[in-house]
Amino acid sequence: MMNRMKDAFAASERIANRHRLLLSALLALLLTGALALSNVSSGPLHNLNDIGGWNNRALFIGMSAVVHLSMLLLCALLSRVSLARTALRQLTVTAGMVILLLAINQKTYAYVNVMQPVIRAMDEGGLAAGIPLASGVSAPMLLLLYGITRGPVYDMYLLKLFAIGCDLLLGLLAMRAADRNRLGLRAEVLLALCMILPQGFMNAACSALPEIAAVTLLAVSLTLALGCDRPKMLASGLCWGAACALCGAALYALPVYILLVRRGRMKVRTLLAGACAMPLLCVPAMLSGMPVVDALGSLLEANLGMPAYAAGAPGMVSLIPRAAVEEMPQYASLLRHLPALDTQTYAQQFYTQEHFEIVMRGFALAGLALYLGVCALAGRAKDKTPLRRAMILALGALIACPNVTSAAWLALDVLCLYAILAEPKLRLPACMTLFATMASSSYPMTEEVMLPMVYAFALCLAALCMLLDVIPMGKEETHE
């Protein structure tokens, strides 16, 4: 009797796995419908403060359901496992969707004071009206911001939903990489960790930073280049070019693509096609009234531009105190009086925004030199695993880039989670980096942080030194 039951169970399991995609699609529809119905009555979207009426609320619930369903179907398509494991992954993605939607009503200081004025200007005067207000933002990023915020639903909700979709996609790409490297059930663990990652929660659900689109495009590009049996290299190159156009921090991934060219996995013309995509994405802004020089220059300004103050991410810029000393009195005792006199008041000047920008130019050059040194060390180290080299390049780029936002660190956080599960040797620097990025994420209402950026930068720098063997991590690495 027991044998017959086992045979029947095995037969039903084989039939279910044979129709895995169809059954997964049905489960996706069921989970999406359940969450949408929950949002109508008691779910995360049951009380939207600024939605503007039931019609807009119903529309936004429908939009979130489309994003949710798309991610669940993509989860099923990317999975090459049994139906039971696929269903577990879809449940995990659904839980992640609920978690990320919990902060949909919270407004951040950065959104209200930086992004909202640009969006309001574009609401009244179109894309051209937002150009004068969008300092340090590339022309393609401004176009993306304009495209996302059109429609009757409150702009902040649309931006957050877009960022949540990108966040979920990053988790799915990490899951796919784990499957490709045969990590087994650790792929589900990695997906679950990505769904509850505090850094991702702060970025996607609270801050609504559109820069996460560049991070996602870069992850898609590298997945296409490294994870396919027959890599779709043209698509990979175009995704990389689009990522660089949106946020200059993606430009620091260039050594990876140069390595692919040297190994014959990518053609030079494919890399050039990606580079050509960058100026082409500036054309809509030019047609809207942005001068050609300003539009093309914005591609570099988004990466090497001078931020208004040193805050937001644990990079080298966090070493410089904010220019306005009266807003950060704790730095006043550390800064000397400067001999220059203000021509208006004839009073001695303190450390000002002009001085900050002068120091920043030096830091930008120092950051570039640091990153070139990191690339050289990573290239010479022949015994490093590919994951370790990727972490070295990513951490070096984020530390060195002067105008990188906290959203760009999300890709490194996913790499750290992957390293903790896949390579025990890398657990210590990965945990240090995760703690630094999570603890330095600001609370959305007051911009308070658990760990000051300077200390977070010191932890990240120590993790980089460990990855480069400048600081020993313990016993020699053993390859399985």
C-alpha cells in the first residue's frame, strides 16, 4: 500500500513538473488577485494618503498588480527547478512585494526637497521646464523621471512602484545566478534575503530613487553577458550604455566589459554600440530645449559632478563635512578660520560651498586614481575567484565615485549576500559591507542614521583591503 502511494505521488509530481509553467502561471494569477483584493480592504494600499479619490486608488492597485504578476511570471520563466520550489519562490516574491509596499505613504526629505520641485515644473511646462532645476542629473535620467511621473496618480507613488519593480527584478537576477552556479536551496535563501534587505527597503519603498533603474540595467547587461549559453551580446552592450546614460556610476563597470572583449566573449563593436546609445538617449532632451553641450555634458556630470553636500552614501565624499557649517555645528571646531574676507560684510569666512567644491575636485581625481589602482590590483591577482573580483571592482567604484547615490550600492549588497552563501572565505568583508550600507541608510522622515557615513566608509575601506589581501582574512582560500 505504501509503495502504491509513493508511486502515485511520484507520478503526480512528474505530471506537475511537466506542466510547471502553466501551473506556475495559475499560481501567479491567484497570488496577484489575492494581494489586490487585500489592498482593497486591509492591505498595504488600503489607505493611500494622496491618491486623489477611489478611481485613482483602483488604478494604482491595478498597476501594482501588473508589476506583481510580471515579477511572478518572470520568476517562473527564470527558474529551472521543480514546481514546489518554483511555488516557494513565487510566495517569497509576493512576501517581498508586501514588505516593499508597506512604506508607500512615507515621504522622504530627498523626494520633497530635490525631486518634487523638478516634477512639479515638468507638470506645468513639460520636459524642458525641469531642465534648469535638475542639477547633477543626466538628460536621459530626467527623461525617465518625466515618463514615470505622467498620469493621474500621485508622482511619488508611481516612482516608488517603479523602484519596487526594479528591486524585485534584482532579486530574481540574483536567484538566476545562484541557479546557474548550482547553489541548490541556497538560491531560495538568497531570494528571500534580497526581498527583506533593509538597504533595498530603504531605497525602493521609501526613497523612490530612479537611479535604481541604472543598477537594474547593469545587472541585466551582466546577466546577458555572463549567464547565457549563447550570450545576447548586442542587448548586453545596449543595456550597459543605457545604464551609463542614466547614472554615470555604471561607467565604472567598463573594466568588466573590456575583460570580456579581451577574452573574445564580446566584440569591440558591441561595446561601441553601447557607448553610442548614451548620446542617442540625450536626443529627446535636446529636442525639448536642452542645449547639446549641456545634454552631453550631463552624462559626465551625473558621475563626476559636485554634490551640494557630502551625504547619502559611504564613499570618499563622506570624509568632507557639509559646506554650511552652521547647519552642522559639530564640525565647527574642526575647521579653521580662513584668511579670506567676504567682500560684502568684510568678515572672516568660514568653510563655504566654494571651498567645498575646490576640495571636491581634488577628491574626484583622488577617487579616479584609487579606482585605477584597485583595477590594477584586481587584474594582477590571478588567484582571485570571479565573485571576489566583482566585489573588488564594485566596492572600489562605489567608494571612489563622487556623486553616487545610495541606490547604486544595492547591486553590491546583492553581491555580498551571494558571497555569504557561496564563498565562506568572503563572509567577513561581505558582512562588514552589508552592515555599513544598512546602518548608514537614513531614516526617511528625519534623515537620521544609525552609523555616521565616515565610520561606514572606514568599514567599507577595510572590507576592500581584505578583498585585496592588504588585510589578511585568515586561512588560505580552498577551492571546492
